Amino acid sequence: MGTPNERPLRADAQRNRDLLLATAAKAFTECGPDSTLESIAKNAGVGIGTLYRHFPTREALVEAVYRNELATVCAAAPELLAAMPPVQATRAWMDRFVDFMTRKIGMADALRALIAAGADPYAHSFELLVGAIQPLLEAAAAADEIRSDIAAEDVLMSLSGVVLAAGSDREQTGRLLDLLLDGLRYRA
């Protein structure tokens, strides 16, 4: 979000920022880099000046959308773990990760343009995702629901493979996620 010395946003400004991020994520996913900032502002119900106050450049908006999506999927892990048994929380997080990856693929052109402009939106992404899934795997292993020798990095790579293999076929994605989770379980 901001630096530690910045004041928190007023409630209306935070609401506008959140609306802009959600609207931009949808626009970049559906229309790619051809999404205009004017249409994003209009669809969010704010003026273009409001968009520029929060995101002074197109690249700043793309990067903020990506980082917001990443933060959302990472923040889901402890929430799911608090709300359901570990193996169910792990499976639910896998669904959230697939949604995140699907949106990221939809934003690929916008992210490539950001990288071409010199930014690195992926810096620390893998570490953050490992940090999100690791407690889920540890809790499921502690509950004797999955093996304890599973590397979080391997699970993330497998999840990425599921997304690339199944594409937008959510039914097949679900089957592949179930198969992956079944592969993490103990065998007698």
C-alpha cells in the first residue's frame, strides 16, 4: 500500500481505491492492456482525477492490481485455516490460488507492459505464496491428513501446472486439484 510514514486513507478514499483496484483487475483480465484508464474510472464510478490521485501512472495501477490480488490470496490462508479443518482449508486455498493465477494469466499483457517499463511486480511473490501455503500444509500434516515431507514450493509448482493444463475449464481444474490433494495424503 503506502510507506510507513503515510497517513491511512479516509474511508471514502479507501473505498474509491478498492473500487478502482477491483474494476481494473476485471478490465485487465477481460480486455488486457487495451483497457483505458478512463473506462476503468468510469466503471468504478469515480472521476479520472480520482484514479490519478491513487495511481499516477498506468504502470502504478497495473502493479497495484497485481499486488492486491497477491495479498488477497495470501491473506486467505490463515482465514481459511481458522474457519475449517486443515485439509479442507488447504483445498479451499488451492481454489483461491487457481483464481489468482487465472486472473494473472488474463492480465499477462498488462503485466508484460509493466515489466517492459522497468518494474518487477513478481519480486517476492513466490516467497509470499510459499509463506501462505506452508502453514496450511503444516497444519494438515500435524492433523495426520497429509504427509509431512511435502515442500510448499512443489505444491505451488503443481498448482501452477494445473492452471496451465486446465485453462478456464473449472470442472477439470477441480478434478485436478482433488487429484493433487489426494497425492499429498498418506498411503498405507
